[in-house]
Amino acid sequence: EHFRMKALILVGGFGTRLRPLTLSVPKPLVEFANKPMILHQIEALKAIGVSEVVLAINYQPEVMLNFLKDFETKLGITITCSQETEPLGTAGPLALARDKLIDDSGEPFFVLNSDVISEYPLKQMIEFHKSHGGEASIMVTKVDEPSKYGVVVTEESTGKVERFVEKPKLFVGNKINAGIYLLNPSVLDRIELRPTSIEKEVFPKIAAEKMLFAMVLPGFWMDIGQPKDYITGLRLYLDSLRKNASSKLATGTHVVGNVLVDESAKIGEGCLIGPDVAIGPGCVIESGVRLSRCTVMRGVRIKKHACVSGSIIGWHSTVGQWARVENMTILGEDVHVCDEIYSNGGVVLPHKEIKSSILKPEIQKFQLKLNNKKE
Amino acid sequence: MGSSDERVVAVIMVGGPTKGTRFRPLSLNIPKPLFPLAGQPMVHHPISACKRIPNLAQIYLIGFYEEREFALYVSSISNELKVPVRYLREDKPHGSAGGLYNFRDLIMEDNPSHIFLLNCDVCCSFPLPEMLVAHRRYGGIGTILVIKVSPESANEFGELVADPSTNELLHYTEKPETFVSDRINCGVYVFTPDIFTAIQGVSSQRKERANLRRMSSFEALQSATRSLPTDFVRLDQDILSPLAGKKQLYTYETMDFWEQIKTPGMSLKCSALYLAQFRFTSPYLLATGDGTKTAAVIGDVFVHPSAKVHPTAKNLLTLNYAQIGPNVSISANARIGPGVRLISCIVLDDVEVKENAVVIHAIVGWKSSIGRWSRVQGEGDYNAKLGITILGEAVTVEDEVVVVNSIVLPNKTLNVSVQQEIIL
């Protein structure tokens, strides 16, 4: 029924908030719960019959394209890139991709923000959109601190959007824009090919015409574009996996809470893993290791008796024997923490060796070298 | 040469509970002289050094602690070393020389030809027999052990100037503001019984002045000693300084290590120095092991025979024995679990260190419990206030908790990580 639907994923720019990880890999390809971030969205779109996904990017399409060809084949979905030559904001990219998004079918198209992780109840969103007959539908989600974001004020019974309030000082509501939209093709007529904000310029106009409707997103929601939220997001995601697909989670006497382990990873004796841990392909977790609330990327080796918590360990890094890595330590690609070292919130750029303890959160400076040799 | 009639008595000043407050919180539980360094009470090191003195008749420990605090130790060490050791309590402060004088009758009972005076909180190689030989050669009333230090640190101590050929003490100043000399007083001396005459001399002089003051207001303008009791005689200011340059006092220089054990951080450093010394004097005291049948030992390590270092927990096969050292001292009945890493630390009696825990630059108090995968760590700056981590008696560090550069007073349970804090 929806086979010919299209979708646009707003990938955006350099992913600076997820550095040092994004120094090695473009943000959409950074794995979350052992799967590239963007694949979570593409799979959700494919599941409800979207046939073509357009990625709105302004950075490094070549690296992306190789991966995308791979996903295309595996998933049987068409993936194209729409590259901005200048930043176009949150609405401009839609105008840029106009030709790819509309065809004679007249079907609405999805727009997703690539940093968002959720259960993607897209089928329900389609039904909601059809039922209200408006021009645009957005998902909203309830948050504890709405003033950090833009609040969407709606009429409770219908979900009709009354107005947007950016970072309100007084409480006006607790629902914020979840970054998931379903738009009729006519919305594109409202967007010029210039830097435009969809929340500030486009949606308010549609709302004024009483044609914008908001649905409360069921399930969890997280913007995982920065490390702290990435780690919280993993907990929410694995919680959801426990409810919907618990067979994917690891079991065993060494497992506590929700843990995801790639089948090619090896875990030694006397370990205690979890809660809220993701271990990627080819990882080696030696004996006596404690992991909690952390992500271990592909090819990492955690040596004996080490303890890692609340951290992200980048691809092919190693954590030495008896080392202690915690409190939002983010290790980039190919970082080696020596034996017995303590890292408390260290942010370490790729290809470095950590030989002395980091007692307070800090960024390990990157020294420019003439060649690419490890320091 | 000394004849076999020439008996020697050694006196070790051990201080008291109101002194050495910098040694808290460890001194809340144990008199500082009994705190273990390299597995033996602090006072044991000068005591066993005294044992090497030919014709040693008696060792006296003089201090302000209650007798009962030393009763057990003194009787057991007397038996162990087969030399009489006795603790004498000063009823009130007499000063560093006055204390010696106060017990002169007891000290002179054996009619010794020489009297050694040592400070318990000094960490060094105690070259006492060599000092005695030199002293006899010099023929003075006293010989002082001295060591060369960096000029910047010299003013923390008593600075001495000695004649380079005769080794006579020419000048002595306590903690001078300006630079006098880079040779300092180690707090180890050997005297002939004439020292008591010298001390009595100071005492009498003071009495006279006190009497004079009652008679003339001129003396009211006089020295700082007017407020000191007549029997309060300080070795440095009242004996060494005035006698310098009078061919009475001499110096003997040591080229070995020397430190003062004023703080817990320094006790960790001195424990390492004594462990290193054991490697030469008594290597059988140090632990060995390669991790296959017992702990893997790196560098100098002392493990009390009653301490247990476990291999595996439950029925695991590949978890290692602990890796211990360098510079680790483990006291009686401690239990060290599998996969533990200990570096530069003192683990006191009855401590339990659970699996995979890490302890670096720290002192773990008696009966404490260190949880699985927890981390107790200091930076290793022995002189800084929070340079090493100290856990008092019966502290519990729960699983996975990290304690860095902190001092934790007895009976606390830590269930969250701390850094740079003093936990009351």
C-alpha cells in the first residue's frame, strides 16, 4: 500500500559533538547498539515499505556512498544522497531534494533527523496523518526539561498544533519536536532553496492554517548526537529491545541487565558485563573484566581485570590490564590505554597511547605530526 | 678499642600521642612508633639496628604514651631479639635532652661507657657500630650522625658545620632562615656519660638565672628561656649549639638514605626504603612468586606469613593470582583475592581485598574491605597532604568505587567514588 513512499533523512554536518568518534567515521555510520546510526532509521523505513531514502548531507559523501551501496543491496531499498554546497538549515535540504521526493503518486514523505533514536512507530504515524487530513504531521515527545528545546503547544483532543515556543522561560507545555515528520508534497511548495528553519519558518505557517498535527511518540526517544545522551540512549534502546526482541540480548551468569554482544565477540572468564552494554564485532573481553553502561566498538580488546563504565571505547582501541575507564571517557579510534591507568572522563583523539592517569575530565591534545605514526 | 667491659645502652625517643598529630588518621588507632613499615613496627628498625652494637646491654624506649600501649610489644621484642627492651614513660615534657637526663640513674645502672640516643621517627640505615668506632677515635663527649641534603631543603632541619679533617662540630643551628650548611642533623647520636654533666650544667644555669630574675629586673629582659622550666633541656639549642666549636662534639656522615617519618605519606616512602634494605640485609624476609602457585611478586614485597593470597574464586580456572609490587607490605591475616593489583602500598592487618581490585600509592587500614573492581589510588606525592590515599580502620570501599587522593577516617563506608577529599 505504501510501497512508493519516500523519505529524507537530515544527516547534516560534521558531527562535532560526537568527536573524537566522528574524526574517523562520518556520524551516520558511527555504530549505536552495534549498528550504524543511520541503519536504525533506514531499517525502520524499509519495514513500512518506503522504497527510496534520500540522505541530506553536506559532508564526505564518498565514504558514505560505499556503505550505502552495501545497505541498498542487503535491504533492497534505494538510497541516494542530496549534497548541500552551503548549509541549508533544517528545511532548505527538503527543497534541494525536491525532485527526489515527489513523484506523481502524491504520497506524503517522511523526514527524519539522523541523531534521533526511537521505536519509529511509522505505521501509526501514517494512520494518524490520514485520519486528520492535514498537510503535515510531526511526532512530539514528552521531556523533563522542555526549556532546553522548542516546545510544541497542541490542542489536546485533536493534536492540532497551535504554536511553537523556542526555549520557553515559563512552562507552556512539556512536548518537544521529536524530529520525525510526515509531510504532504505540498509542503515543499512552502520551502525556498535557501537556509531555512523548519521549526521557525515552515511549521508555524502550516500551524496558522490549522493544517499541522502532532502525535505523541510512543516509547522512548533520545537525541544521541552527543556522548552523554548516546550512553543514556543505549539504556533506553536496550530496555525497548528487552520488551520487543529479548532473544537478541545476551544471557549467562556473567550478564547483568540488558547487554548486547556481537556473535563474533569473545568474553573471558570471571567477567561481569552489564547493565546497558553493547559489545561490537571482533571484540575480545579478557578474564576478570567489568563493563557497565558502555559501548565497546568493533575490534576492541579489553585486557584482564580492567573496569569500564559510562564510556565509549572506539574501534580497535585497547584498555590495559587493571585499567579503570569511567565517567564519560570517550576513546577515539586506535587508542591504547596502558596497564593500570585511570581515566576519569578523558576524551582521547585517535591514534594515541595513554601512559599516565587522567584524574579529571579533559581532552587529550592532539599533536600534529608530519606522518601518521602513532605517538 | 673497646674492651668487653665497655657496655653500651641505647635510648630511643618515641614521642607521644599529642606529638606527631600529622600522622593522623593512622595514629588514631595505634601509637605512631608501632605503625608497621616493611612489615615491622616503626620502632623495630632502630631497635634491630641497636642489636648490631657490640656489648649492647639494654635498650630503653622513652615516651609519653601509656605504659600499657608498649607493654606487649616490649616484652615480645625482648624475647625475639634476646636483648632487654624497656619502655619508660615521661611524666611531663623535659625536652629532648631533659628526657634522657630524667632517666639517667636507670641508664647508668649498667655503667655503660657509651649511650646511643635515637629518634624513632627517623628512617635510615642506622650505622651504629661504625658511629661508635668513629666516636672512640674522636674522643669527644658526643658524635652526631649527619647527612648531606639539597640546600633548598636544609632549613627544615638542624644545620651543622663540621671541620672536614677532624670532623669536629664547629657550628649548629636549628631550622635557620638563611643558608648555613647542607649537612643536617639526622637525630641519631652517641654520647659518653659526660653528656649528663653537660645537661645538668644547662639545668643549673637556668636555676641560677631564675633566682637572679627574682632579685633583679635586668634579667627580665633576658633570653627566651625565661619561660622554660629549669629541667626542660633541648638537645639542639641547649647542648649542641653551645658546645659546637669546643672540641667536644663530632660528626659522622652517612651516605645511605635518610628520611623523617612525619606523615603517613612518608611512612609509605620509608616502608619502601626499608624493603629495599631487606634485599641486602635479610632477603629471606621478602616475598617471591611468579603467579603460577602464588602471587606474582614484582620488586620488593613483604607478605606476613599469615596473610592469604588466593588463586581462584569459586570454580574459575583462568583468573590469576594477584600481582603484587613493587613496594608493597601486607600485614597479618590480610586476604588478597584473585586478579588484584597492588602497587606501592601498605595493607594492614585483617584487610580483605576482593577480586580485580586495584590499590596504588595507598595505606589500607586494619580490617578494611576493598570491593571487587574498586580502585584505591593516590598520586604518589609523599609530601603532599592528599598525595596518597589513606583508609582508616574498618573502612569499606564498595564494589567498583574509586577513591583517589583522599583520606577516609575509620568505620566509613564509601558507596560513591571520591577524589581529593577528607571524609570524616
